[in-house]
Amino acid sequence: MEPFDIRGVRVVPGALDPAAQAAILDDLRAVAAAAPLFHPETRRGRRMSVAMTSAGRVGWVSDRRGYRYEPRHPSGRPWPPIPDRLMALWSAHAGTPVPPDTCLVNHYGQGARMGLHQDRDEADLDQPVLSLSLGDEALFRVGNVAPGAPTESVWLRSGDVAVLAGAARLVHHGVDRVRHGSSRLLSGGGRINVTMRVALAPGERAS
Ligand code: SIN
Ligand code: FE2
């Protein structure tokens, strides 16, 4: 299938073939071994249904203090580096010379979903967000930058890439549901979504 846009979000179906998906899944198992998945809490103290961890110089965390990027996993250890294969995926699809400094790994087990939100915890909102879907297919909902606008939905399948960039960088988006068992990539079913971003301001980026 050819790449297409949904409300300005670029979707590249089948950007990765099954072998490449499996290789990245192995990379992500190593990430989760170094930085175990956890269920963040919202500011209101609700446990998120999606389990998360990160790779990169900073990782996304949420608790009663709110949403933010932190240089360490809740265990106190630094996050592992972003796997090379994911850095290559960014170079191929993100359309920016700036490398990502964070890679959020979301695991959707049965019944997990993600409410409509904007990604706006990053310092430079001119840099894109690149998302890779692995495993079970997910109904991805996309709205506008302004809240409350009509939305459209698309099924994201294993190996699909979506890029939020330019005028679509701040669109509202979320995952209504995952079709459990629709892919055989993860042996027990489930979905993994990886989102890479440039979180830090230019002055904080030099490694
Ligand atoms: C996210 O918005 O962080 C995740 C989107 C997805 O799971 O496809
Ligand atoms: Fe998001």
C-alpha cells in the first residue's frame, strides 16, 4: 500500500517487513530488560492501561507531579541507548537532520487504550514525532490541533510508520482499541508502539 495522509499525519504502511519487525522486537526486548516496562500514573493518580519504558538520553514519565522527560528510569538507572535500527528508521522517515533523543516504548496488552491527547512535552515542537507499530493492529484516531474537532480513524498494522510533522505535529491522537491476536509477531498477542522524538532543546542536546 502506498503512503497516505490522515488529517496531515503521514502513514507509511508496511515500512518494515516482517524480518525487520522481528529484529526491532529483539532490540526492544533488550531495552525492556535494562529498563523494565511500568504503568505510569496520571497526575490524578490513575494507572495508565498502557505499560511504558524508554530508550535515549531522556525518557517520558508520568506520576502525580505530571508528565515530563527524565534522564533516568524510575529505578534510578539511566535509560539504555536508542537501538541502531530505530535510529535508521528515523533517518529514513522523520525528514529532519536532528537525531531523536528519546524513544518511548508503549506496550498494549488486552484492553489497553490511549485517550486522545497531544504530544507537547518536547522543547522544540518543530521536530517531528515518528511512530512505529508492531504486533496487533490498532485503531488510531486523529483529530485536529484544536480540541473537540471531528476525528478520523485508521487501523495501524505491524510494520506501519506514522509521522506527525509540520502542521500535523500537534494534532490530537489516540488509540481506541487493539484487535487482540490479529498479528503473530508477539507470541502472546499484544501491540507495541514505539515513538521517537527530539525532546531536548538545542542547547541541551550535545552528547
Ligand atoms: C502515543 O500517542 O504515544 C502512542 C500512539 C500509538 O500507540 O500508536
Ligand atoms: Fe502521542
